[in-house]
Amino acid sequence: MSSSNTSFNELDDIYQDIILDHYRHPRNKAKMPDPDLVSRGFNPFCGDEVILMIKLSTENQINTISFTGQGCSISQASASILTELIKGKHIKETMEISNMFRNLVKGLSIGDEELDKLGELEALKGVSKFPVRIKCALLPWSTLEDAISTNKAS
Ligand code: ZN
């Protein structure tokens, strides 16, 4: 298998387990026929690619979401967790979560209540110690923001 995770030895084991589980068994990884929103993100520093596909409900909630792509464990685990976390949420709320996560991986302190909303994303907070990896963790979220910002019609 891959040996690309050796640089993450400083991360807590429990966090590493969550990341590797999502990397090896990604959730909602599939092409979606006829999505309402599509966006592709690419991180040239690491070669990570994430494509998000979203179907919205009439109330602008994330009805269905899936992703495809390839790259390091951080980027792909972040994408997998993203799809689980924001499914069913209003697009406004997904932007709030995106902002909170951005603060988390930048090493800013965030409250317990916010941490609660981030769920398994907390497992990625260790990347704040590895600046080059912050882009990997944020790639799916930047891609989501792009997808939503192209949906101004609503
Ligand atoms: Zn990466």
C-alpha cells in the first residue's frame, strides 16, 4: 500500500485512523448523473484533484452529494467527510462549516459548539502543523465554495 503517511506520525493515532478509514473506504465516491452543481478543484502542490457533484432540493439544501478524484490521504479523506457532513444541510450552513473548518486547519482556536458541528473534520486539525498540507485539507471545501458561488441564480 502507500507509505505517504509517515509524515503524519505526529498526529494522534485516533485521528490518523479516521483519516485512513475515509481514505481507504471513501463515502459517496461516485459519479452523479445530471447534477445541479459541479465543480473541480486541483491542488498543484500535491497533485490532488476533487470533483464535487451536488443535487439541490427546492429549498437550497444539499439533497445528494458525491465526489470523485484522486490524491493524498488528507485531501481525499477531507472530501469523504465533507460529503457525509453537509448532506441535507442548507447551502448557507455549509458555508458556515467551511469557514469554521478553515479556522481549524489554520490553527485558530474555535469553540466547543463549533467543534461539535465539524464532526469528524476535527481529525484533520493536525494539518495546522504542516502548512503545505493545509491546501490538501481545504481543497474539497474550496471546491464546494466554487460550486455554490456559481449558483447565484437562486
Ligand atoms: Zn495533498
